[in-house]
Amino acid sequence: MSGLARMLIDAGAVVSGSEPNPGATTFELIRRGAKISRDQAGQLLDGNIDLVVRTAAVPDNNPEMLAARALGLPTIKYAQLLGRVMSERFGIAVAGTHGKSTTTSMISFALLQCGADPSFVIGATVPQLGGGSRSGRGTAFVAEACEYDRSFHNLHPRIAVITNIEPDHLDCYKDLDDIIASFHDFAAAIPPDGLIIAGDDPPVIRALRGVTARVELAGLSGAPGQAWTTRLTGVDAGCYRGEISYNQRPMGTLRLSVAGRHNLINATMAAATAHATLARSGDGRGDPTAILDAISRFAGADRRMSLVGQCNGAAIVDDYGHHPTEIRATLTALRERYAPKRLLCIFQPHQHSRTRFLLEDFAASFELADQVIVPDIYFVRDSQAERQRISSIDLVQRLVARGQTAIFLPQFSAIVDYVRNTAVPGDLIVTMGAGNVWEISRDLSA
């Protein structure tokens, strides 16, 4: 929401809104001219407003939504407006269960470095891009395409990226088959002269059956039919490097500045997408060397294994990971990057429904952590009945049953006190989750 708001302000729109928990992004929007209230009671709404836009997490009975309807104002969801904006540009939409923000950031950074002037909306703050959104003068518009609430069905890009598909958002999908079907509908909307860059894994392959757009698979395996392949050649302090080829033709070298094997996969898809965008949109220059050099210099998005400070001589890293696969990949990358004597993971589960549906997978995902500290589950949009069905204690009990050291400390203040009393030099402290767990890393490093 904030990224799209910033882009609209840059394009000359008059923007107002509400945010019950304002932060740095909120204050940046105010500095740029937005009027933002803390209360969601409709005090900034009047009959002169052309459009009211809400996130999919805001329910119909929200007081501001009720106020908008009382004034007869048209209302749409975020993804619908994103689709309208994209329809006016050369759209690139990045979908998938994991890696969307990083891949979108890599693509946007490569386009900028190659002389294009793209617009983009990313679900993270990216220091090298000056934030998480931009309204450029070029034709390309790069945006994350979220599958929650089938939001990405509102987007009709010229180029689509599907990084991977796994079970998630099971509060709105029945099962993995339902998710795959939704991704198929997204891919099927790409025009016949469009392009789909896709990760080479079975659920993605299933989702792409029968689509009319050209499909180019990307990955590290070099399997038959894989158009974009990166052959792993080494790793330095957790940062991978590899030789990338397109249809078996060498394109150059990727030497990542961000840790994790999974980021080499993200980088491969980003390089493929940037190459296709520059060739098809008419923006910038499509030199493969310039593309790979830019992606190699990409330093990461905020809250993606971000080093934020120290506590008692122990390094503190903050990360957005909130799905079992993301947790495994991040902990693996952090072990390779920092080689800590002890890894303490402070994990805040995000949503009761996700925690309940994926409980056993969550319990199995922390094997590389020496200790897991779990606060209360971050409540977003679940019902009160769902909140009663599971708690963080259930996750801690599963972890302990698997032989891991885990404790439940519901309050952030108690976690900060505990870590300050136990952390020693050589430890790595990781705050992880999609909620406000980053506040703990801030307090610990203060």
C-alpha cells in the first residue's frame, strides 16, 4: 500500500490515508505530501475523493470503509488499482510463494543500472533503490504479484515471473492443488506474445500446463528444457557465484553480494527477466554483462538477512521470513555467512491460521537454530475463533518434542531482557517474522 501510494504521489496524485501504527514509511509519505490519520474513522474522507483503496486485509466492516460507502465513494482493493496502473505500462509481475521482494528488487536495480527509467512497487524498503517504489518515465513497471485473496488475478503483465509454489495462505485456499490452479489462472492471462520466466520445480510446471505465452524455465540444475541455467562455481562467506547461460550460450558470471543459495536462483530469474524486459520494452540497453554486474552488486532489501547491530558483542540480524521454507533457507544462509558459535532465533509466528495449517513444518524448520524464542502470534486478519485454536505455546511444545531448545516469552520486553542476560560474543541473534518482531532487534541494538 505504501509503495503504491508513493508512486501515485510521484505521478502527481493527491493521496491521503490512514495507518494505526505509523512508522518510517508513513512519515516519508507525509513528507512527500500525503495526509495520513492514525484513526481509521474516515475523518479525511469527503465527497471530493475520486477513489478509496484498501488492502485485502481490511474487512468490509472497517469504520473507514463504512464511512466511504456512506459518502457514496467508489472503493477497490490494492491489487485492482495496481492492475490499472500496470495496464498503462509495460508490466512485469513477480509472483511466487518465496523470493518475490528480492527478485523484484534485483530486476528493478538491474533496469536502472542499464539505463532504463522503470517504475516499481516492492513489498520492502530497498536502500539502493531509494525505497520500495518509484514512478519512472520509462515504459517498464515492475511489481510484486501476491497470490493472497487471488490478488494477482487483477494484473495482466507482459512478462510474468513465478519463482516457486508451495502451500501458504491456506485461510483462503483449500490446498496445494487450489493454489496451483490459481497460479495457472494468473499465467493463463499472460498474452500469447508475452513471456513467463519460471522456476523449474514440479508445482510450477503443473501450473503452466496449457498456457499460451512463451515459457522459459530458470534454475541451477541445467535440466533438459531449462532455458536459463546458472552453474554453481563457488561460495564466499555465504555469497554464491555461478556461470549463467541462456539456451546453453554463456552469458557471464553472477557474483552475489547477498548470502544464500536460494538468492542465486532469485538472481538467475532476475537476470532472465531484466534481459527480456530491456529487449522487449525498448528501454535502456540489454547488455548481458551490465545486467549481471548490476545484480551482482545488489546489496539486498530491508529485513532480508539485514545486519542491524550488536548486543553484548553478538551480531543481530533481522529477517522477514515467515514460512517454513523461508526459515530453513535463511538459517542455512546465516550459518554460511557468519559461522556463529551459537544461533539464537527469535521467531514471531505470523497469523494463527498459517501457524495452525503449517505447524509441523514450522517445528521442523528450525534445526539450524541452537535456541528458538517465540513471542505471541502476530494477529492480522484471522477470526477470534481461529485465535482460540492455536497459540505460540503449541509451536514451542512441538520444538521441544523434537529435541530443540525453545522457550515461550509472550512479551517483547521479556525477550529483550532474556537476550541481554544470555548473549555472548560469537552468538548470532536473528529476529524473524512478518510482523513487528523487528522492534526487538532495534531495542537489542540500542
